[in-house]
Amino acid sequence: MRHSVHLTLVALAATAARGLGAQATHHHADSGATHDSAYAAMQERGRIVMGVDQYTSTHHFDDLPDGGRITLVRNADDSVGAARIRTHLRAITAAFSAGDFSSPMLVHMKDVPGTTLMAAKKAMIHYSVRDLPRGAVVTISTHDPDAIRAVHDFLAFQRSEHHGP
């Protein structure tokens, strides 16, 4: 059952990405503005996987000495969007704790650095989620130096892909 859900999500994300990519290319030709269709497609896959518009939300991926932090919040008051973020980050916390990194792979449509080692060292990494007024934050912590490097690789990739600080 879980495998079929993942395949459905992959097919849905790929379909959305193709459609959005075509729209972005068309928009670029009409306006002459610089538009990154791959980024737009990734944002759309993120909307599908996470349940919220990535353009009206803010993602932060922060390194910490013992791991890191993922913060996702709505940019404006939006109780429905904030609830979706909380649900998504709770699901991510459970999945990551079990060594399942399929969600970021669906969003980025490629292997995500750090996740193979994070999955292998899942028993040594602790994930916790805390609600924020417009979303939530996941804290990732470990005392294992290799796991810390893997978490930092994962977060650096996310910052780069999401064009974050």
C-alpha cells in the first residue's frame, strides 16, 4: 500500500512538474524575464508533497553543532496552511526517524545528500517537532560526528535547492 502511494505521488509530481515547466517556459518567452523552470517545478512538487504553497511560505535549514533545524512557516496568518505545515512536519519527523527520506527525494526528484547515512544511522539521530505560530520546526540532533556531517550535508543541499539563506 505504502509503495503504491509513493508511486502515485511520484507520478503526480512528475505530471505537475512537466505542466509547470511548460508554463514557466512559455511565461519566460512572453515576458523576457528570467525564470528558473526547474526551480518552479521543484516548488510545485513541494506544494504537492507538503500541502502548502512554497512561494507563500518560508523554509529555513539551519546547521546546529549537534545537528540542525528545519523551520517552515506561512508568511501571513493562515490557520489552514499552518495546520498543514504542522501535519507535514510531524509526518517528516516520523518518516526520518524510521529512515524514510522519500519525501525530500520526491520534492527534488533526485537522491538528497546526507540521507543515505542518516537512514543508516537512524537509531543515533533524534528528531523532534515543535509548533510555531504560523507553522512548525523540526530539530535534528545527534552526538555521532558522521551523522552530524550527514545532517549538515542534507541541510546545505536543502538551502541551495530552496534558494534559502
